[in-house]
Amino acid sequence: MPFPREAAIRRVLDAHGVRARIGHVPRPIACGPAGAAESLERWRPHTTPGLTRYAVDQLSDSVVLDVSRARSRGWTPRQTLATCAPAG
């Protein structure tokens, strides 16, 4: 079942008990801070940047994830976006 990106992100955040406001910024503007966070990570090697250029890329382009082949081989997801419940 297709999910709009914002609805999918909201479901995942809710399922993990994360309260966040979802905002939209142009890709070039988001890439600047993401690149800076990655650069700072080099100075602090045991940290993970909160935002990466890869994450910006994944969140800014449409994507279709098709699991029909995995299902045809017997895989069943433990949870889906349609069934995930908010953290309680």
C-alpha cells in the first residue's frame, strides 16, 4: 500500500515515541547543514551526525520499495507502516 512520505515518516516517529514537527526546506539548503554535520563527525569519530547528505537525498526523492519478491520467497514483515502502533 503506498504511503505519502510525510505520513510514513510520521508513522515511524510515532511508533518510536518521537515527537517532532515535520518541516520542508529546499534540498540545497538542507545539504549545507548535512555536509557540515558530516565534516564535524571527522573531528569526533565516535559520533554519528544527526543529518547526512544521504538522508537528505533519501528524503527528497520519491522512492518505491517493492517487497513482493521477498514475500514470494516466504518473507513476512514483523510490522508494516499500516499496522505500526504509536509507542505507549
